[in-house]
Amino acid sequence: MKKHVKPFFILLLIAGLYGCNQNQKDYSKKIPRPNILLILVDDLGYSDLGCFGSEIRTPNLDKLANQGVKFTDFYVSSLCAPTRAMLLTGVDNHQNGLGTMPPGHTENQYLKPGYEGSLNNRVITIPEVLRDNGYHTYMTGKWHLGHHEESYPANRGFEKSFGLLGGGSGHFTNPFALGPGEEPVTFYVKDKDIVEKLHDDFYSSKDFTDKMINYIIEQEDDSPFFGFLAYTAPHDPLHVPDEYLDNYKGVYDSGYEQTKRDRLARTKKIGIVKESVPYNPGTGKFPKWGDLDDDQKKMQARIMEIYASMVENLDFHIGRLIDSLKEAGKYENTIIVFLSDNGANPKEAVAYPGNSKEYLAENFNNSFSNLGKGNSFISQGGAWAEVSNTPFTYFKTTTGEGGIHAPLIIAGPGIEKEKFYTNTGMHVCDIFPTILDFVEVSRPAKYKENELAPFYGKSAKKLLEGKAVLVRNTSINPLLFEMMECKAVIKGKWKAMMLQPPYANEPIWQLYDLSTDPLEKHDLSLQEPEKLKELIKDWAEYANDVGYIKAEGEMLINKIGPEEFYKYENLNK
């Protein structure tokens, strides 16, 4: 009898051990998991790429789009940091710590849950999940998700990192702050160390690319990698290397309106927008080309020449990275996601906290011959931002279509080729669950003993494989937005929107039918009051669910100053 019990016991033990390991994935017998390369650019307008209708030369991104898919209806936040937070967590910005973007906090929002100003302890990032599942994780570029040590990229899942902590800076060796109000957070870190000095020939797009290439090719094993390359280009100040300064000489001499008309024609020709979409005269908040004198026209044309060169240079460096992947034999197994964080930027340099005209004149050389060089500070401005966002109205900082509509390209193994998608309900929060779906990994329910906020995003894997036509049906699951009290609800063909002055005379809800009026020119709130009430109710329920806190009073930084404002303690402590 005993002779039979022992072998039977051993079989039970083996079966039990096998059962205990069912949740641990055995990748040794699978097709290699894909590498993931996430490329984020800063303030690129909807139609600033050649494959979206631009006159700007972007051959590498155009080719990438042809090898994969592009989205014509992809939505993001209207500002940089909230989009970054949603991209890396899949969680609504009011729950991940970026309920508003620093230093936009009013006193009643400051340090409140969801408004910590950095990623909080209710979220886990893509690199944190992938690192724990056998991926190498690399980051270079703009972080903007916390400036205290516990918020560094190295402490949010990245094995190797080189990043700018603030919202922007000079692109050359002298990384000056966007204004005195951002000086406390304008510095670089390499892993966990502050970078005291950049090398003499530093240029942001070049060096961010160089470091990402080095991280990938210096990897000593065959494990997959997740790379997050977050360029600061083409965010102002507009800077380009000398050899790029005259690449678009004369191209913009015809002015805002003609450039916009030409772009619209190209977007129609390649099918990005319908033939029925009319020319968009814009918001009327900025001068027309005919209102400018000759010197102003010369200056404005030069500004856009430099902006275009900055985008072309960005494309060149992305091409270098793609070439390096091919040389390393990694390209065919890499999913590449390319997107912009919001629409084009209407701000002038004087708009940043502390940037008076006197301060700018004293600290920068904005003479015509010096524009685009490292000691200049120029911005694209509102009129050209409207061109960059063709065919849409509005821009960054607003929840108009031009502020929250961004280009998106996805290519790689298992993804359809030479297609573009529209009306899919795709949102920036969808990228995290989509990546997890492709690499066959689940997000844990807890991280470091903390319950995680729910995903706002949904996986788009089936759509990308050609097995579905929607990510979400917005008629049932609307998309909802709020940033700096600009609000929006997109539900099927309907959009309710509330803008703030100066882009609205008063902050009231408006209603648009995007199927017939994608330019948001015909407010239907009086004709369709019940539909407007329905969408406002949707927004109120969303605001309650995510912990929205209404801004009251002026920005706190104006009362206590930047040094005191940025001393805030991270919730994780």
C-alpha cells in the first residue's frame, strides 16, 4: 500500500506547484514580446505633419504613418502635464494628481487630493508595470510630472532616465526657464542626480534622441524595452540649430490666411477632413495678415519659418532613432506610438509668469537676425497657432477642438498598415491599457499597498488589429474634459463646451453638432436646450466621480511667489 501512496503524493505536489504558478507568465515559449517606443512631442498642432496636411517636411513620420495607422479624432488634455499624467497612468487627470497644471492652482485646490501637482500614490505608471514584468524602461526628455526627488522619473519606474523636470526651457546649452515663475522647477536630472551643467553643443531634440539610442543599443540582454521619448520641441522658445535657420525662407510670406487655405486643401486631398469642411477664419482674437505693416509681416513670417524648421529637425531626429532600431534588429518587433500633448500654443513669451516686456528685453536678444538662436525667446503666437490647428478652432489652454484634438500615429507588429481611423472615441488614457493588452500584462489592483484609481482608458488593441471599429461608443460613454475651468463633453455627434475669457465673453455652456460643424461656429444651445441639459448633467456626474474642485480666486503663486509655491510636499510622503 505504501508503495502506491508516495508516487501519488508526488504527483499531487507537482500538480499543486504547477497550479500555483499559473499566474506567472512563461515568456520563454512565446513569440518575443514587443518593444514599446512612446514618442511625445510638445505643442505640435493638429496639421503640422506632412501626413496631416502640412507644408512642413516630415518624411520620417509620414513614412511611419504609412506603415501603421493614424487617428483623425484623437483627444488629449488642453495642457501639457495633465496629458502626460493620463498617458503614463491611464487615469483621469483629476485623480492622478494633475487636476490642474502647476502653477495654476488656486488656494482652495492647492495640495488637495487629485491636485497634488505631481503623480500621486493612487496611480501606477506604464514603466512601473512593465519593469515588474521583465521590461527595461528608459526615459528621455520633458517630465513635468513632479520635481521632488520621489517624483523623479527614476522613482516612477524608469531604469535609466535623463529629463527636464519643468514645463519648458531654452533648447540649447543654457536651459533658461520660461519665466521667473518656473525657475524653481527648471532643471535636468540624470537618474537620481541633478545635472549641474549641459555640454557645450547640447540641443534638446538631438540629445534626447542620442540618449534614448544609447540606452537601447547598450542594453546587454534580449529583454524587451519600454522607451518614453518626450521631446520639448516645438514648445517655445523657438530654437533651431544654425543649419536649420533658413530651411523655410519665404515659405510663409503669403501670411496666415493663405497658409491656412493651402493646408485645408491638402487635408482634404489626403482624406483627413471631409470636402464639406469650410475655410476657418479663426477666433477673431488675433490680427489678420492685412492688418500688419511690412515690418510686422516680415517678423511674423520669420517666426513661422523657425517653428517649421524646429518641426523638421524633430522629424530628422525621430528618423535617426528609427534607423538605430533597424540597425540593432529591433525595429520589426517595436510598437511605436507618436502623439502631441495638446494643440498648438497661442501664448506669447510675455504670457509666462514674471515675463514682463522689460524682463524679456533685458534678458534676450530678439533682433530679427538673432531669432531662433539660443539667446532669443520667441513664441509661435495665436495667429500661427490657428494655422497649425487647421481645420479646427481654438488651441492649447482651451477645450475647443484645436486645443484637445491631436495627431496620433501607431505602427508596429500586429497593427494594421496604411490606414487612418476617425470617429473611434480614442482618448490619451487609452494608450496605457492598449500597451498592456499588446504585451499581455495586467495592471495590479494595488501598488505599494495603495488602492489604484480606476482606469479612464480602454484598450484599442482590437481596433488596431482590424477586429473592431470603435474604442468606445461616445454616445454611451462620453468623453469629458476640464482644465483651468474650460470644460467639454463629447457625446456622439454632440459637444457641450464652456470656455473662459478671453475666448468667451462669459463662461457659459455652448452646444455644437460636430458632425456638421467641426469648426464649432454655430452654437445650438437655444435650439437644443434639452440636449444641452443632458450633456451638462453628464459633466456634473463626471466631476463628482473624479473629485473635481472648482477654482476659486486667483492663482496661489501670485500671492506667495514661486519659491514658496513649489515647496509643496508630495502626497507620497
